[in-house]
Amino acid sequence: MAYLYVLECRDGTLYTGSTIDLERRLAAHQIGEGAEYTRHRLPVKLLWCAQFDRIEDAFRWEKRMQGWSHAKKLRFIAGGVEAIRGYSAEDRRRRLSSPSDTGA
């Protein structure tokens, strides 16, 4: 079993990681032996996690989510994939560059 997880740090930032032993990894983060990023932002709390059959799949999602904004991660956590449909940078650029329909 593998896990993808999101931690909320003391300063309100989010950390995304993956592991095959969630309990051990969370304990390591809490005592400052996790990632360099969380080491200086303790305490951290588990905000969200998902299980995967393979660590490769969890790691692939970790890398994908690490590129997301704070707001997009929170939307995903709250509502899953459906909550972030149309939320990509490309979708936002398209919306900003298209002329709005003013009805005139």
C-alpha cells in the first residue's frame, strides 16, 4: 500500500508527499526528521491522504500536486477532481483572454 498526503504547516502552507508507511512518515515530520520544508514549519497536521496500490502512482500524483497553487490544492481536498475541472493555468488564461459577452 502507498499513500499520497498533504500536510498543513504551522505557517499555513501546504506540503505534499508520498510514502509506503504513512504513520512512520507523519511521525518523522512531527519530530523534524521529515522533509527540510516541514522541519522549519512545525507543528504540521495531516490535512488529507489517499491510498494507492503502487508507490509509483502515489509519487506521480505527488509531483502533479506539487505544481498546484495553494487554492487549487484546497479545492481538490474539499471536492476531488470535479472541484478542480477548468482550474488549470491554461484554462484561466483562456478565460482571461476571451472577450466577455456583455449582451450589448
